[in-house]
Amino acid sequence: MAWRTYGAFVFGQRTSTTKKMLRNMGSAVQPQEDFLKGELHRKHPGLTNLKTLRLPANLQTAAQSIIHRAQISQLPGRAQKLTNFLWSRKRAVEDLTLRQKALGLEKELWEKAMQKTGDLDEKALEDNIRRRIFSELRKKTYHWTPLKYDEEMGVVYMASRLAGGYAAVRRVLNEIKKRDPSFSPQSLLDFGSGLGTVAWASHSLWGDSLKEMVCVDSSGPMNTLAERLLKGDDETAEPSIKHVYFRQFLPVSPKVQFDLVVAAFTLSELPTVKDREEALFTLWRKTSSYLVLVENGTKEGHQMLMEAREALLKKQEKTVHDPRPSSVFAPCPHAMTCPKLAREPKTPCNFQQQYHPLPLAGHKDSQTENLSYLILCREDPVEEKSGAVMWSRLIGPVLRRSRHVHCRICCPDGELKHMVVTARKHSRDVYRCARNSEWGDLLPVVQNLEEDEGEASP
């Protein structure tokens, strides 16, 4: 698909063209010093990406010790098989969808049967059609199965997902740290905590302020494994992170709130839309500042997050305990329907994070984690006060060419656009910021109202 190209201007360039555009838009231009906030171009305020991540040294040492002790046969092959399963996993087919498929197939089979001449044994025909419907549905319907984690399966999951899961969560939480430096959470709730990677990632960012971290996972063996990781695989040792508490059930009281609530790779473990929606509203009730959702960067993962976004932004709870509304903090620069869902073929809105995996057989020195995420907050995004809410999100690789840069962006007006940034058109500052940006960063430009013609091709 060919991308259309749009021009842009930096906040602060007061040419006659931009003045006219600003009058049309009813917007105010920021001074250039506010735009860069005193930072170098390679460190501009829109950067959210991280360099290749490593597991904390004590976490990696503990994981290697546990894996060595477990002595699981064919561990590399089993870990890769689990990774492939999780990546290809789909949502369970809803009962209503299944009934609609069955009715459509039944109508089609009856119409074909009625076209035949001769006497019909309706009872035998009805039985035959029913058998064919069941057979077709079994063949063509995705069969969702829950994952059960015993001690051995937990170790396989650790070999498969510990480093990648940590990298994804660390990348997402870092955006809050970067864009809202005043946020100092004292309490954390991790729903579907698994190996405890959220606690490790949160501690690396807010270790000085966090006083309570509640990790909830329905699997007892997984909670035990997460505790072993905290203690360095030594039952008598003090945990590397204090004030971490493991539970199998969420705190009951709706009045108990946490500064930061996270559910990483958890929505995909809930079978139906109803289950996911109930869990989401429960988590939102327990959120006092930020709710963070992370999933695999697949079509399924992205669409589950968009379901969650739709529910939390537009549906009303029966009983409201905290009247403060939800706002989208990241990655979307708007609160409208995701434009990627309106295009065919549908593609996920996802991002990447490089990381070093556990040093096990079959693992490369560096791997890439594809992730989709959603961050909602109770207050209006902090950038609304400074104007940075108008920035666009880079939703694909940045293509750097001679004297121009190709950027695919999701804009505050809810549109996907392709912009070719040049120093002549958009100022030296915007051009240099674009060259120093990566997929997933925020780009410090706003869109021109008129389409540019004759741009260079990638």
C-alpha cells in the first residue's frame, strides 16, 4: 500500500504559513526552548526506547541455578515449542460466534438438500446435517486450552520467557518514568505475576519509593518459583527485593488501591470477552494512578488491548468507587478508535525491544521482543499541560535517507500518515530529532493541513 506524505512544522517557527495554519487550527505554538526542554537532539523528550536490555545479574544467576538443578530433558526444544505456542495463540471463539457459524452452516446444508429431487427422510437428513455441522466446527474452530503450570512447566516457561517478558515490561514502564518523572509509586499490584518480572522491572525504576508489591497468580508452583528467584535459589537467603508479597487471589476490598497496576501477558490467559472485561474493571478499580497492560505484539494481542481500551474508555461501571475518568497515556496519541483496525488487511500496532536472553543452548546473544501495550491513567496525561500531547507516535521503522527521513506515524487526529522530514521543510531541529528517533518514540512535530506532493520515495 502506498503511503501518502504530509508536511509538518516545529512548535516555534513563526512563518506566515504557520501563522495562518495556527489560526485555522486554533492552536498555540510553543517556543523552541520548550520543545527540546534543553536536551540534545539525540535525547529529545519524545524518546522512549531503551538499548539492548539484560536481566538483573542476581535474577539471571538465580534462574540459571534453578534451571541447572531442575535437569529437565530436552529443555531448549520444549522452551522453543512453548514460545511458538504462546506466539500463535488466539482468543477462544465466543459462544455467540459459534452459534452463528452453526446456524449459517445449517441453512446452507438444508438449502442444498432441498435442491435434490426424490423422497426425503427428514429425520435421517436432520441427523446427517447435525453430524456434518459438528464435524465442520471441530475442524475449523480454534480450540483454546488453558495453560497449567506445575513446577516443571514453570521452569520451561522461565527458560522460554523470563528475559523477553522482563524486557517488554521494562520497556513499557520506562515510558512512564521518562514522561512523568514526578511519579513515585509506593504500591504495586501485578495481576498474573508469573515469574515476578514486573516486580523486578518496577524495582529497577522506582526501587527507592516502592514499599509494597503484591503479586497475584493463580498458580501456586509459579508463585513458589518467583519467590525462589527473589532469594537467589537459596531458601535461607534474604530476598533481593523486599516487601514483595505473593497471593493467589486479588485483594477483596474495592477500596484498596495501588499507585501502579500491571497485567503483563495475562489477558490472553482469560478465555472470554466477559472474563477479560470483568478482570479489567476490577483492576481499574484498584488503580489510583496508572494501569499498564502488555501482550504479545500479534494481531490477537493488539486486538485484546483494543477491546480493553474500548471498555475502559467508553463503558460505565455499575458502582463507581473512584470518579476520576480514564485517559490514554500511551502508546496512542488520541482516544479514538485505533486506525489500524479500520484498514485491511489488519495489522497489529506493535513495538520492539532488543534483549539478551538467558545463556542457554540454542539462544542467540541478542533477541527481539515484539510487544503491544496500553497505559491508562487516572489523571489527564501530564503532557497536556505542556502541549506535548500533540506529538505523534512512530509506528514503524524510521528510514533514514540522504537529507530526508521517512516516518510512519499515528497522529493526534486519529489518522495514520507517512511523513518525509527534511531540514528545509520542517527545520533543522525536527529533522535531527527524526534522525535520532526509533520505532515507538514520539516525534516532536504536528501535521500540516495540506498534503505535500513529489516527496522522495523510501
